[in-house]
Amino acid sequence: MIVPVGIAFALVILAIIVVLLMRRHLREKYAVMWLLIGAAMLVLAFFPDLLSGLAGLLGVLVPANLFFALAVALLTGVTLHLSWELSRAEEEIRRVAEEVAILRAEVDDLRANNSGDRSD
């Protein structure tokens, strides 16, 4: 019973990723990562013994522990990457806001000089 549920879950995740990508709600650079994750989920759903084999190869006694350790590592990596992207975006927003403020001040100066020239 668990294998068909895992397969269905992986297919739903892949479908959601494709829909988000087609609607341009998800950028391509993130979609690749999520498609790889969805594909890995699908492979593990079709072949659950792969996780047991990998756990035995790495010396992990319980395959579920390996799965959760991999999930924690993946989520940590995703969180770190998104924090880095957010920091870059905040810096860019600050820079653009400063440029807009400078340009707005220059426009105000030009308007003030223009209205002063007309009153003469």
C-alpha cells in the first residue's frame, strides 16, 4: 500500500513543479533542483530497497534514519541557498532605492530651476 502512495505523491509533486514552471511562478534555476528532488522521490518510491541498500553501504542501521538525515541536509542546503538569494535581493533593492532617491532629488531640483526661470 505504501509504494503506490509514494509513487502518487512523487507524481503529484512533479506535476506541481511543472505547472508552477509553466505559469512562470517558479524560476528555472529553482525548478531544476525541485525536479531532481521529485525524480529522486519517484525513484525511491518505485525501488524502496535502494534506500535500504544505500543505508547498508553507508553503515546506517535504519534506512528511515538515512532518509531523514538526507532530508535535513537537503533542507539545510535549500535554506542556505534561499537566504543567500534573499541577501542579494535585499542589497539590490537597497541600491535601486538609493538610485531612485538620487534621481528623484535631481528631478525636483530641475523642476525648481525650471519654475524659477519662468517667473523671471
